[in-house]
Amino acid sequence: MRSSRSFATMRTQQPGSMPEYQIDPYVILEDDLKDVYDYIRSALRRNTFQDNLYEIATYYFDGHGKAIRPMIAILTARAINYHMYKRESDLLPSQREVAMIAEMIHTASLVHDDVIDQSDFRRGKPSVNVKWNHKKVTMAGDFILAVASMMIARLRNNEVTSVLSQVVTDLVQGEFMQLGSKETENERFAHYLTKTYRKTASLIANSVKSAAILAEADEKVTEIAFQYGRNLGLAFQLVDDLLDFVSSAEAMGKPTAADLKLGLATAPVLFACEKFPELNPMIMRRFQEPGDVEKAFELVHKSRGLDQTQFLARQHCQEAVRLANLLADSPYQKGLIVAADFVLNRMK
Amino acid sequence: MSLSKLTMNLSRNRTVLCSSAIAHNRWVPKREITYTNAQYAKKPDWNRAVSEAEKIVGYPNSFLSLRWLLSDEIANVALQLRKLVGSNHPLLKTAKGLLYNGKNNMQAWGLIVLLVSKAAGHTAAVPDMEEDKSAGVLHSQRALAEVTEMIRTSHLVHKGLVNMQPCVKVEAPGDMIAGNKIALLSGDYLLSNSCVELANLKNQDLVELMSSAVRDLAEAEFVEPRDIQNAPLPARPRTDGKGYEQFVDCTLEPLVVSEALGNARAEWTLRHVLNAGSLLGKSCQGTLKLAGHSEELQSKGYLFGRHLALAWQACLDREPFAGGSGGQFSLVSAPVLFALQHDPDMYSLIEKGLDNIENVDYAAVRRRVLAGPALEMTKNLQRDHSKAALEMLNELPDSDARTALANIIAAMQD
């Protein structure tokens, strides 16, 4: 804990605000994004003649998602294409594929998470595990991943296949990290950040990295893309963890304090520990005793945990903006900056 | 064998294959393996056939090597599994079955892939440096064999989840939730590692092929009808006697399901190609791909693996009906499907289990199976697939690895 605290205070000097641009990434990418879900559904349709499988596998590809992963992947792809080729900067079909694949890998992991967490609602509708047999749901997740892997293979790019299969491993290892609470207080924050990278940031970072590789970007640009995605992804999850304590169940499409109920100590709780060490035993027992969830919720609000979480998220967004500014000026590059602002200021 | 046929075989082999295995065997007259000589040759017992085969390819070949056991994730799984001991979660049964399950242990799958690899050798296009000299297979082929085992194990582990939908009553829900969590994650762990191992081979045709095998396994669990715990039951037998042919190609496309249902042999084939034959077939095809062999030989490899998996399945399906055995049997095993085709009224017994297969009177089903020709038909089914697998073996030069494969097939016969 001490290390994370000094990390936070060290950077407390200049919060700074995001520059504002009149660009909405969803508007400039409207054409690119409008068919994402249709395309994914048809890829799944081509891979099974069984309607019962198709129905489960496509349940979360209903077009109501924010498609944030495809949006970031395409935005970065276009910004990099412009950076490298100026006028000849059309989105490559393979980069579009990567955007779809990112969403598919993400959804496959959501489907499995729902079985693991026994969740009730997702995106404002009953989650898959409520509607269907858990064995079928699990297999539907495997199916989505298998179809995504076939799509990856068809890009016929060894490096992209390596990068994207690393994402799959990261997701699972992140989930494993979430199981254990063996880490000591000192290790806890580092453990949390690694878990956050694996569960959320890796997918975003490596999908934009893939888009850069497909553009044949050099190592430096590829690394900029990766780091942009990594920082954005970390910020995204930090804000998510923060919103779990503040937004209403209605806005999130899932109940609040859901993480505490699952026994998970996220950034707000870990920060709150500094002021309220009594949270430590609760963390160790995964908030399982009666009253733990309510008490922890209250202590987080009494502490500066939410501010500090917001602050850390801001740090990562600012780093993402700095990286985006290394790319040639274009509407898409501006879009990357706006996207970082979106992530920081989203309310749900 | 006539001299002319012998020379023809040798020259054909030399054009199709040019490998260390061939060079090694160049002066040895080629022996044809046929169903009869494989069957009546000294009949090896299963365990011996397998353990001798393991020596040929340098065992241990299982991915249950130290590398895996020492990973953090698996240590975590072991910890969680220990908590489950004493509970009823099927994951425990799955874990036990993986380690020892008679003729169906998981090592055998990787072993087959390695034997095929060694029997076929590799073409001159593959640098000798990439070969594991002591075992006579490529390092990439050994990795593929591991991938095969990981994919198969992952699928079995995922199949062992308990359905805990709100509408289903389960005993000891706490244990079941914990067990499901660990089963799901362990399966995912294996699957994700197989993705990385495959990616490391830097062969995108292979990645696509093996991913399609994962897809097929997932598809297998959706073939209806299913009870509340997703256990499969036979479809109502069809009396229209319409023939049904598929499964002749080796393709990346998904299989058409609905037309096969209700037709005993087609339904059995469909179900088991999806949940077994596809993976073993595609693994054998893939290993020949890695060795640089022609598309034509790769297809033969696919067919070999598929036929072998089906022969194996037919063999396993017969076991619970063997004299003196009173073991549990699967309702979609070949004897039950053939019995239904012969005696469609028997479906009334099956229908009782549409919600839960435990409501089926298994003793009654067993009597009906034993009364008809179903077991004989299953024996024929196994023979057909064994024969077909052996025929494919003749595409490869005579070698100790080929003999080991033939022995394994022979050991499956009674």
C-alpha cells in the first residue's frame, strides 16, 4: 500500500484538464461502426447450423453495446494509417477484422464471467446464465472464441496471431488473480494493477497494437499504439471500479457495489484502507461476513478513495493523450484524445 | 505380395514422402496392414500397446509435465480442488477420469498424433534442425500433440460444469458454484494456453484448422435433445429410412446437424465426429501439415484420425454391455441408437428422461439393447472404422510407429 500511496502523491501536482475538441469519435467512425454487430453475427452464423447455439452466442451482440473496443481499435488504426501514409489512409479490411475480433474476445470472456459470477443482469437485460443452461453458455463462450481464433488465423499474420492469443491468456490469468487473496497488504495494489491490465487493458492495448502491425508501422509507432491502449484500458477499468460505488443500478445496467458483493477489493477500497485499516480484515475475508459490504461501502465514501481512484485514472488518460499527440495531426488522432476524455468522464 | 506391387508401393512412397523415416526403411520390404492381419497378429493388450507406443516417440508425452504443474494457475486449481473434495461436484469425477480412465485416458490422444508424426516423417522442406532426433518427431509436432490434449481436456472439464440456472434445484449450491468457477477457469486456462502454443508454431493454416476443431467440440454440446443438465438423448428415430451421407470431406465448414438426427448411424457419427473425431482428425491432418506433406496426404491423415476416434468410441460404447458388465452407459451410444432404429417403440423409454436422464429405466433399455442386433451392429461399426483407419495407415511406410498404431487399433478389438 505504501508504494501505491507515494506513487499517487508524487503525481498530485498538476491535475490539468483535457483539451477540448469538437470531435465525436462515434460520429467520425459512424460508417465503420454501424455494421460491427451485424458482421459479428454473420461470422457466427456461418459457423453453425444450430439455432440454439447461435441464439446464445449472439445474445450480447444485439447492437446495444457501446462497442468501445472496436471504436478504439478503428480509431487508432485510422490515426496510424494517416500518420504513416497521409492521404492513402483507408482502413484496411484486416484492421476492421481486428476490431470485430476484439469485441468477440471481450464478449466470450463476459459470457464466461457471467457463469462464474452468477450475475443476474448485464446491459439492462437478464444475463446469459439466467436464460440458458450453464453448460451450453460455457460452450457458447468457447464457440465465440473459436470463431474469433479462426478469423485471427485468416489474417495470415504470425505476429498478430501471437499478440491476440496473448490477450486470451491475459484474460484468463487476470480472472485467476481475482480468485486469490493471498497477497499481502504491500503487494495488494500491484496485484490489483496487474490484474486490471490483464483483465481489461491487455485486450485494448493489443488490439490497437495489432492494428498498427497490420499498417506495417515501425516499432516506435507500434509501441505508441500499445501504450496508448494500455493507459486507456487501465483508466477505463479504474473509472469502472469507481462507478461501481457511485452510479445508480439503473445507469450501470447492473447493481452497484457489485464488486464488493463478489468479494473483490478494487482501487477505491484499496485507497480507503490507508485511512481505515479496519478494511484489511474485510478484504482478506472477501467481504463475506454480514454487514461487510455495507460497512466497506460506507468507509470508501468517508475516505478519499474515490478521489484517488479518479486521480489515478486521470494520470493514465493524460499519458494516453501525450502518446496520441506523438501521432500526425488528423481528425482520428484528435479522436484518440477525445476518447481519453470520454473514458475519464463517462457516467456509465 | 507380388514383386511388382511391392515396387509400386515403394516408388509411390518415395514420391509422396521423402523423410528420414523413409530413408531408414528404404530396404525393408513394405508390409501392408490389413484388418485381418492386424486383428489376428499377436493380439496386444491395450496397456501394453500404449506403453510400447509411448516409448517409440519418447515419452512422457502428456502435457501434465512439471512445467504445467508448477504454474501459479494450476497450483491455484489444486488448492481449490482440495476444497471440493467431499462435495459432489462432477469436476472431481472429470479430474479422476482424466488421470485414469481405461482406454480413454487423455495421454492417448497426444500419443496418436506423435505416432502419426513419426510414421510419416517430414519432407526435405523442413530443416532437420527442427527435429527432436531421439523421438523422431518435430518439436512443432510435439507442441501440437500437447495442444490436442489441452483442447480435449479443456472441453471435458467444461462439459463437467453443473447447470445452476435459477430454475434448477441443486444440492449444496455453495460447493457447486465453487466447483463451476474452478472448472470454467481451468478449462479456459487450457484453452488459452493452447491458443498461445498454436500461435508460437507460426502456421496460420494450422491455427485455423485447430480453431475449427474447438468450434466443433462446442457445437457437439448443442445437438439435441438434451436434459436439464445438458446430457444428450437420442432424437426420435425416423422411419422414412432416408439415407444420409456426409462426413466425406475434411473441411473448415461446420457440419449440418438436423438431417442426421433420427437416423442411427448418421446421428451417432455426427455426435461423435463433433465431440471427438474432428479433433483427432484435424490434429493428425495438422501434424502432416507441419511436416510439409501434400494436401492429399493431409486429408488421409484427417480421415485416419477421424476413423480411429470413431472406432475408439464404438469400442467404448460396447464396454458397458459386455457380459457381466453392469456399467452406466450413454443414451447416445451406438448400441442404444441401433436398438432404437431396430425397435422404434423403445423410444417411449427414452422419452421419460427428456427432462432428466435419471428418470430413464436403464435396466429396461439394457434389456432391449441386448435382445436385438444392436451390439452386433456396433461391433460392425467399430470394425468398419478400424478397417478404414488401417487402410489409411498403408499410405505410410512400414515403421515401428506405424506398427504401434496398428497395434493400438488391434488392441481395441475384443
